[in-house]
Amino acid sequence: MSPRVLYQTHATHMFGGMGEIPRFGVLAVSSPDPVLSVVAPLGLAASVGTSLVIDMAGGLSLASGRTLADLVADGPRLDELSPGHQGVAVLAGGPVQTVDAIAIIEQLAARWPAVVVRVSRDEWPGSTVPVEPLYPGWLAPPDRGAAVWQPVGSGARPPGPGPVLPRLRARTTRQLLGGHLPSRSRWISAWRQVWSLPWA
């Protein structure tokens, strides 16, 4: 079975014959917040239309079918090397060490327009986007490095550089967690800028 594809609320189309597809590369995403750790990789992936999310952190129930560990052990099938439909495909990591999976992830990244790797902190050797909740008042985080900032409440200013996302609406969260991509979302659109920023 191919990776699970999250479909938009409108009809999807076959990927083949769509013309020149922009390439975005590979970005990992981590967040200390349990909700953001799930929806942020999906938002980043959805912002470019067609992409693959690999769940190295585990526990993302949207993933189904073969895992990255299966691809490492058996090699990827032809239908797993590139997308068959528009949308965001989700692939579970399975029991595999990151270092053992790098070659397969690079192989997938050569054919997918974008690859997002959901990770826990400090487990990815490449570019990683930290996503931080931005609380107001005394809950505000201390000064720190670059991140993507998600306001929780109002009036909080980011303590470091990086884009501040629009409000994450409950409906958007429900749709993403339910396996559907919102057909229009300012929050998802705001993620597109993240691909062009110089993440360490």
C-alpha cells in the first residue's frame, strides 16, 4: 500500500502530466507543543501542494501502509518514489534509526516536490524548523534563536527572529487531524515562506 494521501476538500488530480513542478527540498520540523508537533509538518507540507511527510517522531495516526523502515529494509517500490496524486502523503517512520534512513529519504526527495520530516528535537542532521508556541504575558518564552512562532492568545511578541503565523483556527486543526486539507487557509498559506528561509 502506498503512503496515505490527505485529500483536499475539492477533487484531486493525477500527478502525471502536470507540467514543471517546483522543487523545495527537505525540511525537518520539531515542536515542544504536542498539537503543533503534529499540525506544523502538515501545514508546511500542504503549503506547497504536493509533498511527502515522513513521521520519524512516531505516533502520527494519519500514516498507514508501509513504513520508512520497510523501505530501508526492502527498498522503495516504483509507486513510492514519486507522488501519484496531488496532496500530502504521510509515511510512518517505523522502527528505524535516522542515520540508517538518510539514503532512502534522499532518494525520495529526488522525486517528490517536497519532503517534510517530523522529528523530535536534535534527531535530524539536516535543516530543521523549530516551531514554538507564543504565549502572552509571563508565559512568553525567553529570548532565543530563529523559529516559526504560533501565537496562543494575543499581544505576545516573538522573542527571536522568524515568521509569526496567523491564528490557528480550531476548524483547521480538526481538518488536519482528520486527514483532510482545508481548501483555503491563511494559516497553511503562511507556511510557504518557511521554505525559502535559511534554517540551520
